[in-house]
Amino acid sequence: MPAPTSDDSALRAIVYSRGSLQLLDQRKLPHETTYLPANDHETCWTLIKEMAVRGAPAIAVSAALSVAVELHNAAAFPTA
């Protein structure tokens, strides 16, 4: 997935917008900048476990945001 567009040129480890989460694949740095979608807690857990996300702050924020995104997207599809 290509890097998200933004107003600044700073490298961001976490790219969040309501209903969407992308995480920088830190395994590919510094040669490549790749963002991976993490729109549910299971995908985020896999990315953390496989060391695509590194560092305690990034791990904590990624985990919390993946749950928030999953809940937001689940609310769009009410049951019953």
C-alpha cells in the first residue's frame, strides 16, 4: 500500500482516520516505506507479533486504535 498523502513530509508510524488504520511496516525500513491496513484487532495483533509495529508507544496506540476502528466499522452494520 502506498504511503498516505499528507500536508507534511514527516514519516508517520500510525495513520488513523475514522474507520481506517494504517501502520508503517517497520521491518522494511529504511529501504522501503510501506503502510499496512489494520482495521481489526486480529490484524493488528498479527502485525505486532510479526514485529511490523515496534516500540511500546506505537504498540499501545495501534492496539487501541484497531479496536476503535473495528467498533466504528461494526456500528455501520447493525445486527437485527
